[in-house]
Amino acid sequence: MAVQGKVKEKLTLSWILERVSEYEIYRYYMGRDFSLGVTTHSPFRKDQNPSFSIIATKTGKLHHTDFADSSKRGTCLDFVMQLHHLSFVDALRKVAHDFCLIAPDGSFQGGVRRPLEDCREQKPKEPTLIQVRSRRFDSADLAYWQQYGITEEELKANDVYAVRKLYLNGEVIPFPSTELIFGYLFDDKWKIYRPLGDRKTKWLSNVAQSTLSGKKKIVPGTKIALITKSKKDEMVLSKIIPTTCSTQNESEFSITKENIDVLQENCEKIYVNFDSDDVGVQACKYYNQFGFGWINCPRGYTKPDGTYIKDFADLVRYHGMEAVTNHFKSKKLI
């Protein structure tokens, strides 16, 4: 219920943000801590796949996006308005009341509330240390990658390694000797991929989210660049378009402004390829404003269990490379 009182003339968002940080507002109404730039479950609904993210913009302001619902985006106050179906004024009053900035009767309390430390002022955490002892690819490793048409030579050329031992902050991470586990090396950082792991264990990474794999392929005069959402898809699609790169995730913020500038300055045409589900398509469309086109895995193809295929790597696995090549030909990209 909106707080009543004579505060309309004085109560503003800037007045509130002098006393409460944007991070604190998001955290209070989400009901949990979160990390900037990390995709998490949407507070607007129950979703099986994380589809919600909060980032800090270049101006230092926080901004949220729900990738499955384009109407759910904006500032911390927009978040309160959307979450509780309030008008702008009522959302201001709710925040002021919930954070004890105004009295129950709606009057100002006079003092300045001491806010929690703003997340942008916190000292950055020490980066996670991931160390790997690699080994030669065995037959099981190569059989896994061969499903996607990827050879041992291509794995080596892309700095993909089979993991013998894995260390996290100096501690050994135990795993069965028969488990498939691979490491993608980015300079001195690692992204660990466990194909058969669950959602919590499948990935481990200390690679910056802004990292664009394959960026060195982009040179002046590049005819076409294709930006996809995983190293696996990058290796598959590089067979068709050699200047294929990959992001660390699929979102509207996975290609940084710096990388957008590099692509625009060096490439005649740029296409984005994320999953063909609603979240992936919405993220692709976001990049239209930068002059990027987009191409997704054609819908209608299924796996043996009847579920739909969303990316080109799985399209190769279940329907062969020819299906991918034919789709690119139909779009006149090759």
C-alpha cells in the first residue's frame, strides 16, 4: 500500500539515492544478494534457466534486464514499479517507507540515513585462481568432440585441453578419472567445461565476462564476422565462416562497447548467433541497433528425445554439418 502524506513535492529519486544505494534497493526487493553482470533467475517469475541480469553502466548507474521479457528493464526504481505494479510516485513512496526514510504518516524524518556501502565502491574481490594439469586427449575425449565434427588438431588450435588435475585456489577439485573434463585457456585464465555436469558443476571460470574468444581473427578488411555464444559453437561455425568469435555468455551485455567498436571498425558485415529460443533471439535483436544482423539455428530440428535443437553445435551432432551449411547458404552468408 502506498504511504500517504505530504511528501510529493520533496520526495525525489535523487533524494532517495543520496541515502540508499541502487544496489541496496535491488537487493532488498530481490530478497537476495547478487553479482553485477552475472545472469540469475528472474524475480518476476519462476524460470528454469537464468534470464535476469543487473549491470553497472558506463555512468555508474545500475540497470536490470529480463532477457525473456523486454518490458522488464530499467533503473532500480523501474524495478520496484515493475515488481509491485506501482506508479512512479507510489514506487518512490514505497522505497522511502521501506527504508525508513519517511515516517509512517509520510512526513520526513529529518536525519540522513546512513546507507550500506555502495557495491561500486567496494574493493574488488581477489580473482579465483584456477590451475590445470593437462593430459593427452584419449579416445573418449576425441569421441565426444567428433560428435560435433571437431578434430584433435582443431582442439589444439583453439587452446582446448583435456584436464588431468584441477585446482581451485590451490585446492584439488576431485573428479572421477573417467569423467570428461576440458579446459579452455584464455591467456592465463581458464574456463572449465564438464559436459556431463549439472547446472552447478558444468562450468567453472575465472575468465572476464568481457572476453571475446577469437578476437585476434578480426583484422581490417574482414568481410564478415560471426559472433556466437560458446567456444564449441565457435569451433563448429569457423568451418563455415573462419572469422567466427564467441562470447562468454548470451546476453545483451556479452559484447562490450569496446568489442563492438573493434567489430564495426574492421568488418563489413557482422552477425550474432545465440540460441534460437526466446531469450537468445531477444539478445540477438538487441544488437540490431549497432548494425549487426543475426542468424539462429533453424527451428524444427529435434534431438532423439524430441526436444528442440537450439544451437548449431547440436544441429551438427544430430543432423550433420550439411544441415548447418545449407542453412547458411539459404541466408546467402556463404
